[in-house]
Amino acid sequence: MPPFHWWRTVFFLIPVIGLYTIGLGIVSLISTLVDRDGRFAHRCAAWWARLILVTSGVRVERRGAALPPPEESCVFVSNHASIYDIPILFTAVPRQVRIVAKEALGRFPFIGWHLRRGGHLLVNRQNPGAGIFKKMQRMTRQGVSLIVFPEGSRTPDGVVRRFKGGTFLLAVENRWPIVPLSVSGSRAVMPKGRLMVCPADVRVTVHDPIPTVGLTRDDVRELADRVQRVVASEVRA
């Protein structure tokens, strides 16, 4: 017989989280008719994240350095071990933040529509640089930041994989500081490949910002490796 948390996930959490997603997704989409910057839409996403964590029994503790001022744009760079990492970070980082996602995700009902209308960066993998620079310049004027998972996909074993350089090139070209985030414990909630959510305590460690002013394209690989080491230093596999 499947364990209790499997039954809880399939017959309670999935339907309830579906209702959260549809309800707040509708409010979010309506808000973008008058709020073109997506600020209220992100508030809806933050409420969605908190509801998911409370319902799932996931408790988040943030520690470490202070977050940058809300009006200063930066790139929050995190490891990625669970599908729960997004609601965890939306809760732990109370800022106007957007994520980078593949363009195809924008076609999904409610979540994709929210991403497209709410000002998130949807990237075409065949032409990843198209329009991104201008979008980030607009985000700078709005005081909006990015949350990025530069491993590219969720780690299957909790080990932090090598970071890809694209995120760091964008940060260097826009002179945005990098703020490393270490998420530890989220894999216990719902690891890759498992349809079961378990209550857990998750720790998010905020590291000191790393400036990018004065760096060039030639520094991107070294910067990515440096940030990967910082993030991995506070992650329990």
C-alpha cells in the first residue's frame, strides 16, 4: 500500500493546490489589465506560494546576510533540488522578483499565462538572447529582480551541479549584482521523479552580494564557478 503522504499528495494536495493556482491565476491575469508592470500579479504569486507551503507543511527559515534594498535590481541565484523551490524562494525573498523560464511554459493554462502577463523572462532556447537585454533594462527601471536556477534542471541527488554561464552574462551586461542563495532541505519535500510531498523544514541562506561592475564576458565562467561554490557551501545533499 502506498504511504500516507502519497495518498495525501494525490487526493488532497494536488486538488487543493490546483484550486489555489486557478483562483489566484485568474486574479493575477485580471490585475495585468491595469497593472502592466505585474507588481500585483507577483503579490498573487507570493500568496500562492505561502498557501502551498502552509498546506503542505513546509516551514521556511531564512538566515545569513540581509537582502538588498527592495528598489535595487539584482539576480538571486539558487540551487535547484525540488519543484517546491519556487514557492520557497517567493516566500523567503519578499521582493518584486521574476523568474527565467523556457518559452514553452508560457502556453500552460494559468501558470504560463501568469508568467507571460506578469513580466517574467520567457526564453526561446533556439535564440535565448532575443529581447532579454531590453527586458532587463525595463526591470531595472521598475526596481524588479530575477530569481534564477543556473543548474538548468533539478538535481536528482541533491548535489549542486555546475552553473551555466548565461545567467551571469546577463548580470554582467546589465551590471546587476549577484546574490547567492542556498536552499537546503527542499529535496526532502519533493525530489525530482517522486509524486509525493512530505512536510519538512527548509533553510534558505542569503550570501553577501557579488558585484559585477567592471567585469567582462571573459570573466563570466569564473564568476559562475565562484557563485556555484558559494551556494554549494550551505547545501545539505
